[in-house]
Amino acid sequence: MPTESAWDRVLADPELSEFADAVGIAGLVELLDGQATVPDPEAEFVTVLAPTNDAIDAIADWEEIKADPAAIDRFVLAHVVDGTLTAEAILAVPELTTLGTDILVIDPTQQTINGAGFVTLDQTALNGILHSVDLVLVVPSVTPPTTLPAAPETLPATAPDTAPDTAPPGTPAG
């Protein structure tokens, strides 16, 4: 029987250090550590499909994704599935739904998940199972920064009316 959590398994693999960083940034360590109350308290057992460092390094917007709380959260949840699924069980279904509600398409002939192949598989843990994959399964979009509309140009203040009184002729000036 395993004595380590899925999180311990991720931390133990130097090829998954980028994924471990993402989990930490997203604040989802408890999910992989078996202590989760979010996002799904029923997810006692998880299947982690962790992309390798090389797979993550291939993402052009990786630094922006890490800096965007919604994007990094979605990234991690797109690589976690409820339940304990061996590679054989994964390849026996047409698709999987991640905890981030992404649909992953399984190709049993090519033995891929959303085009990603297994690098390591069936690393059992106390709270699930870990597989590493050679591609990122879902690349979240980065939320563009919110910009406020430009303030309207202010017009120069008008000088007070300093025009001389021009009373009609013969009228005393006031």
C-alpha cells in the first residue's frame, strides 16, 4: 500500500517541478495532498495527469499564466480528474472530464490524452494516482489586464468675465 500522497509523488519527481510550482501558486496543494475541501470536497481520490517540465516550458505564455490567478488555477484543475484511474482505465473510455470541467479526448489506438502521451504511469498514492504526460493537456487563456477608459480631456478653465461694461450711450456705468 502506498504511503505517499499524489502531492508527495509530484514533489519527488524532478521532471514535474514546474507542475509542482503551478500547484503551489494556485493554492491547490491540499487537493493533491488528500486534504482538499476545494474545488470538490467529494474528490477524495484524484488522478493527476502532470505535464513534464519540457511540456510546460513549451508554452509561450507560461509566465503570464503563472501570474494570472484564474489561469493558473484552471491550468492545474485541467490536469486533475476525480477518482483513481490507471492508464488502462483511462484508455478504456472515450473522454474524461477534469476538475476544471475540461473534456479530455482519449485515443486508445495512439494511447494519448488530448494528444499527450504517457511518460510515467500508474504511480499509486494514498489519495489517488499520478501519471506524467509529454504535453500540456489544456492551455488556459490569460485574462487581459483590466484597463480603465481614458479620462476625458479637461478643458482649460475659462477666465471670469472681465469685459468692460458696455452700457448704451447716455447710461451711467454701473
